[in-house]
Amino acid sequence: MADRDNPLKVGLVLDSGLDSLDGVQQYVLAIGKWLTLNGHEVHYLVGQTKRTDIANVQSLSRNIKVSFNGNTGTIPLLSNKRKIQKLLAIEQFNILHVQVPHHPWLAQRIILAADPSTAIIGTFHIAPFNWLSMFGNKLLRVWLRPSLKRFDQIVSVSSAAADFASQTFDISTEVLPNVIDYPRFHEAKPLKILLNKDKINILFLGRLVERKGCQLLLEAALIISRRSPRLNFRLLICGTGPLEKRLRSYSKQYNMGKIVQFEGYVSESDKPNYYASSDISVFPSTGGESFGIVLAEAMASGHSVVLAGDNPGYRSVMQEQPNLLFNAKDSTELANKLEYFMTHDQESKAMKKWAAAHAKIYDVNTVGHQLIKIYSRALRNRNVR
């Protein structure tokens, strides 16, 4: 039912657009690309988007910007029921794969308009950042009750997301992890401009917002530079955001110009090369992470020791290496871990080897085949009803 001889027509449903490349958008695009390469027909049923470089994108609403759960994103305004019904009648999807939690004004309308023969699969993506996100999602569950009954199965991208789904939506979900293109990161080459055998590269890659913790990393770097001035390292800050001015000011205030480089925005095409150029990649997020796709990407490179803030989402990725986690509010603890791996070559090599092997479980080819099994099972169950 779900192979190249009998391809599926899949609608990937996302309330926001495809313009930003946050974790959920990356998931949708990676799954969509893999399904297409494996002979299936994929359509993207999304909110407002400007993307014209992707086939079969259906923009079904206008969206507005909001801040919630420590993130900035968009939510749809009221979508047109007739437009949705017409689209579904024409396309006759086998599968609608919805990114959850979804919005009542777009994804819920798509789900409720779906033909009874269409299987509805959900992927739950978020983990709580604070009490407000917990409370807000409990209220959202009441609003989404009609469409939640229609799902054939919902999976979560991590154990943290699965716990949140249980606590807020009272649904039990299997874990089917987030995805990366493993070969793209594993085969990437270092940037020549950053090659220096005598200098250790420490990488931060992410949005420069409070939750992502770049300030803590700067504080840890300052501690190391003061107590171990002979350590030859540089800190590469890759990303932009509202805290950039403050972080630059901190670096200037403490004369960190020789060890801190602000690289600015890094494109998706350049990202693998930055990971390949890094000896240690650090992600000091304090919370609100359902998975941590950046961890899996950095691990896949095989060039980098990956250190991560100890939050539930990141913990689910690091799994059997809790020694690579740190308190994301303790700059001294982070400084100690950084200095340890900068001065212990054998331990660093062991962690890089572990990371490269472990990240294979997140490869889209591995997860994609598991997803096809879920699609097929849901369709079989629908056909016997």
C-alpha cells in the first residue's frame, strides 16, 4: 500500500508558514522531501507563506505573529471552509499528517472536512517552557476536542513532547523522533577560514534570545580565559536576534574580542560546514525544547563534542551520555565541562565517535520508513471500518 508501486498522496498540515526554519518547519520539509524522493505525492497545506520554490504548497490563511512558549511564530486567522473543502475534494488525500498542537481556525477545519477514508496522523512537537504554556494548551485541548477524535494516531518527537501531550491533551503517544539528513551533516567539510590546528573552535548556533542561553556561554568563556589564559580557543556565535546588541556589548566590555567571533546569520546550506568546523558545539537552552534538532545535526558531523543544557527535550537526545548535559543557569559548570573537553583529547574523541553513531537513529531515511508503517497501518484500519 505504501511503496513505489502504490504511492500515497500525503497532505502535510502546518498552521504556520514555511518561511522560517524552526524545528517544526524543518521536520515538515525534511519529511516531505523524503516522501517525494520515495515516490509519494506530497502537498503542503499551510498558513501564510511566501515560498514559491517548493511544489504543491497550498497557502490557506493569513497569519499573524505571536510570542508563546518562549518562541516567536505565527498563527492563522480564520480560514475559508469552502476553499478547504474544495481542495480536499479535488486532491483526495490518503493521508493528512498534522503538526500538533494545531489551530482551530486552520488545521482543525482541514481535519473535520477530510473524507472518512483519509487517515489522519499527528506529530506532537512542543514541550513546556513555563506554566503559561501548560495552562494555554489545556485550554486549547477543549477547543480542539472535535478534531482530536478524528486522529488515527499521534506520535511525539521526543519523550519530553510525549509527556507534555499526556499532561495537557490527555493523549498517549509513541515517540517517533525528529529528523535530520544525516549524510548531509556527516559528509560536510570544515570551512577553510576556520581551520587552525592550534585553535579550538567552540560553536553556538541558534537564535539570540534569552531562552537559548548564549549569554551563559559568553560568561563561561570569560571564566576560562581568565583562569586558563594559555588555552587557545575561540567562540563562534552563529545567529541573530534581539539580544545581539547586548551580547556584543558584553564581549566588548570584558575585552573578549580575541576569543569571540559573531558570525551572524548562517544559512541552511552553510550550517553543516560550521558544525564540521567545530571542536565543541554548545547549546545552553534553559527549556521549552521538545527535541533539539541542532544537537542531532551537530552530533551527525562527527567533528564535535556536543554539550547541551539539561532540559527534558535535550535530555531525550543525549540519552546515555548525561555527562554532556549541564545546568543552563550555571556558567561555572559549563566552563568546567568546556575546559575538560578542551584538555582531554581521548575523552573528546570518544564523545565525537559516540555522537556520530548515535545520530544515525534520527536520519530521515530511518524515521521515514517507520512513518510509512504508521501511515499504512492507519489506512488499513480505515479500510476495514
